[in-house]
Amino acid sequence: MVKTEKKSQFFADHRFAVAPMMEWTDRHCRAFHRHLSRHALLYTEMVTTGAVIHGDRDKLLGFSEAEHPVACQLGGSDPADMARSAKIVEDFGYHEVNINVGCPSDRVQSGRFGACLMREPELVAACVAEMCAAVGIPVTVKCRIGVDQQDPEEALDAMADAVFAAGADALWVHARKAWLKGLSPKENRDIPPLDYDRVLRLKARYPNRFIGLNGGLVELDAAKTHLETLDGVMFGRAAYHTPGLLAEVDRRFYGSKAGDVPPRAAVEAFMGYMEGQLAKGVKLSHMTRHMLGLFHGQPGARAWRRILTVEAIKPGAGLDVVEKALGAVSGQVSARPPAAPVMSGHAA
């Protein structure tokens, strides 16, 4: 449990988050998003305990101090390995460590982590307890409302009861079931119906614990409404495909008096980061792919996407490509994008 004197700050810090998304929320994505919002909580892609313990930690966990507040999501189910990995994450300087109990992919299931752990709340609780004993940063859990034939009333309560008793500081709930048999990971993003009311009932059981909502959130106005009853909102695909919405987050969710960041200004600020990464041998396309939806619905957006998609992948592509793409965007664009389109991708 977060110490009483820190609880209010914890709740404030977590009002708005960008979900951990495999192959999307890498360090370059987070660095770009940080130029749009100074306060949104950003998450890494899920990293497995095996990779953290035995792999290239600098490559897997390295990040810029400018990304704070930033949290690391772990995938695993062995309490000792989770604790060891959490300590490594803390030593790298992360703001928080989160346990993945939501990803439905076959590969994750075969490793006994992700959404299949909804069937083993006591094992997740054991991981939480070991991690809390090993680190001083917040330990949180991101889960589904259930899997397959589970009753969401029983499954979600069992998970919440177990992890909160073990010391978890927050529970983020993706308000859909995950069907581990019969649906692909892609189908699991849309076919199981959203059940926000189930999350509200959980919050009623735990009025003094942090309960955050994930799943299907695309509109900031609706997200603000959810915060009247819940503690945090987590945007996934909408934040990635239409990142311009992040420019409003500091003002609307954190009370910032500074003006919303114009998308063009965010790109110009990000160019300094890109220049440094290019000097290290990072390909331009590895960074620009996270900006493709920035001008969604605005004049020149199609040309922006085309130039970045076609020219950023060429050998030796540099910042001149970004400047050319910016030149194709007509006029002064607004920070608010239209409603997000139908999207692909998945959150962990």
C-alpha cells in the first residue's frame, strides 16, 4: 500500500496513462510522447523476467531521464524472478513496476504469464508480495475482468482481493474479458464487449484503493467523466494512432496553465532527440513511425504520412526527411485531433 502521505500524489500522478503496447511504446515512442505531455504516465512495452535477468539490460530497459514519469511492465509468474527483475527495474530509475495480467497472446500463455494468470490470483499475489519486499517504488497490476468462461464478478474480485492484500499499490483494469481459446490476440481487442460497469462495481468495493480504467478509451471528454468515479484512465491505441490528443492532457487532467503543445512544435522539439539517436546509429524510421498519426484529419496529413513512410526507411535518411514532411503540412494545425479511426495494435 502506498504510504498515506504519498497516496494523494500517487493518485494525481496516475490520472492519465498511456498503456504498455508491444512493439509500440518503446523508448523512442515515449520520448516523442513526452514532448506532447509532461505529466502523462508512460509505460514501456512488456519485458519478460527472463530477458531482464539474462538479456541486454541497457537495450531492454534503457531510457532517457526526460521520459519521467515512466513505468516498466514485467511479464512473468515466478515470484523470485519477478522480485529480482523488479529490483533491476528500480535500479534503472523507473517510477513504477507493473505486472502484466492482461496480454492474451499464445506466446505469453505458453510462458505462464499475461491474461492466463487471471486463473491464478494467489500466484499473482505472491509475485506482488515478493516485489514489494524487494523494491521501494510502487508495484501495480494490469489485468482483465476475466478469461474464457470465468464469471467476471468472481474473477475480478478474486484478483483485486489477492493483489491488494499482498500490497499492490494500484490495479489497472482492461474492461474486457480475454478469450484465450477461440479468439486471436487481434480479435481480443474488439470482440469481447467492454464492461465499464464491472470496473465501477470493483471501485465501489475498494473506495480507497487506486482503480484505473483501460480499454476502448478514445475521447478525452469521456475519460474526464470516468474520473468522476475512478482514479485513472489509460489510453492505448488512440494515444498511439492519434498522439495529438496527448497535447491536451496536461491542461485537462493535471491543471497545467501552459498552453497545449502544437503538434508542429512537438516535432521540432523531438528533432533534437532524433539527431542524437541518429548519431548513435538508430534508423530514422524507428523514430518517425511513432509520429505518423500526429496530424490526423489535418491538411497535409496524408503527405506527412507518405513522406515519413516512404523516405524515412531509405538508407542514410536524416532529419531533412522530417523537415520535408513538416513542410507538407498546410497551415497552423490545432492540437485537438478528430475522433480516432478504427485501429489495430494491442495493449499488454
